[in-house]
Amino acid sequence: MTDVGIVGAGAGAAAAAFVIDRTVPDADVTVLEKSGGLCGRAATRRHDDLTYDYGANYLKSDDDRVVELITETLDDEGLVEVTEPVYTFDVDETVSPGRDADDHKWSYRRGLTQIAKRLFGRTDATVHRRTRVETVRRTRPEDRWELDDADGETHGPFDVLLLNPPAPQTAELLRTAEWDDPLRETLVEAVGDVAYGSVWTAVLRYPFALDVPYYALVNTDKEHPVGWISREECKAGHVPDGETLLVVQASGAWSTEHYDDDPAENVAALADHAADVVGDERLADPAWTDHQGWRYALPDEGVDSGPVDSARDEGLYLLGDWVAGEARLHAALANGLDVGERVAYGL
């Protein structure tokens, strides 16, 4: 029996667990997730008759292995495609056609969290939700890994450990790890150098349909307070007919400046900005709202691969979009597939 521990239940972790379960028959996989959900920032909420992806907006068809995984390997029931294009806007709020017109943009009728749910559901992995890992420990002379959670329970020992949290949280786990090895300090420095941008998101519901030709607007010059506006009604099954549900994500600079401000004030400000960008004053007065702050939303760049590669010799694997070097859902999934294959090969 080979024991595999995974911290975090994001998309990358789900993909890695799926590969390990399929290729290492005697692997016993345990996943510890601090929140009550799965799939990390590819998050979905439901409210009354609404379903909405309020973190990552969709899965892009930019990796052949991920496309095959989603459309062929897994059950594609409930998979929906957004066919409307993504337009752009600038700091002057001039809207223009034209971005990723040839790419598929997927979600599910029940939201993007279905990706992780379906991947984990195809494994025998044990997933502990609302379990926050506080201490990582390397045992000697066994050379195995143990994890202590916030409730004082110890998990493991594990032959292999995968860390899937955002880089700042992974760096903190490594910084406080009970692991007497020079590699730990090198890893802490490398992972700690990965800069992240915050994103503050408002979700705005309206009892009318917008007559626009696009699914979303993205700010290309990064000078506007809003970075992204998308229409959840473009995803089949998410929004009742004749209504509009906007997901408005502030820019990194605006999000950082206003992250801890009163949420109601933030929502109102983003609704005003959305009305200005779209050119419809009705959008300043939503009928219902929701919000979410993502302190560690988008990695600015990838991690130095040298220390990450060296850690594999100790049975320690780091994974996620920040390891892949691209802050996109398909990149996290692809990295998870890579890590799962590397773990399987090593075992």
C-alpha cells in the first residue's frame, strides 16, 4: 500500500488524484481541504434559481489533454459551451470586438466545481473538507510525511505529499515545516517569490435581459478599476430566461486598495462601473447582489522550477496554476495531470 497525502482540493489536486488512482492500484489517497468546497477558485454558488461561477469564469480549450479529459474521459453530461465572444474595453471605456474567438469556453449546468467533483468522484480518494493543515512534518528515519490539522489531529504518514494551495500559503506551510533539510529554505524562497494579485468580485442580478453581442468584456490596458465583466446567462441553465446576472471582477490594483472596505460600498461601486462600461445606466441598480474577495487570486508568474524539481526526490510535489506559470483553469488541470503522472512513475 502506498499512502499519498494531498493538501488542497483545487483543480490541479483533483487531476493528480485522478491520474494516481487510475495508474497506481494500491495507492491510498487522502485529501485535506480547508474549505467546504472543491475546485479552489473555480468556484460555484447557487441562489434560488441561479447558478454562477464567481471565481474562474470558464474552462478554455487550450490544452489537448484537458480537452480529452473533459469531453471524452469524464462524463460530458451537463457540459455547456459559451458561444458568445469576449470583447475588450480600455480605460476610456471604449468597447471593441475581438478576443479568443476560436477557443471553446466551457462550464457545466451545475457550475465549474463539477470538474473537481467528477474527478474526485472517479477515485477512491478520501476527501476531508473543512480541515485546515497547520503543520507539515518530515519523519526520520522513515522519510515519510505527516500533517497536523487545526483540530490537533495528525494525518499520515504518507509516502508522497502534494501541496496544492496558492503559493503564499504553500510557502508558509514550508516555512513552518518540521523538516530539517537545506532544501526547505530554498523552496520557501522560491515559492515565496511568486507574486499574487487579489481580485474582488461582485455578482449582480437584474430582472431584464441585456441586448449585447458578447459574453464578456475584458480590460486590456489594465488601467480601469474593472478587469472583467461576464454574463452568466450565456451559460445554459445558470440564469432564468429574460434575466441578467453579471460577474464583475475588479482590477488587481482596485481590489488591493479596497479589499477590506465595506462590501456593500464595493458592490455599489462595481455596479456603477459596470453600468458605465456596458453603457446601460440600469446596471447601477441591481435587484440582488453577492460578492467574494480572492486575496490570492492570480499568480503573476510561475515558480522557479529548480527547487520544485528537487523536492520530488523527497516525495514532495507542488502543483497548481502558479507552478504551471499561467493563471488559468486549464493550466492548473494540465499541471495536475503532469504531477499525477510523475508521482505514478516515481511509485
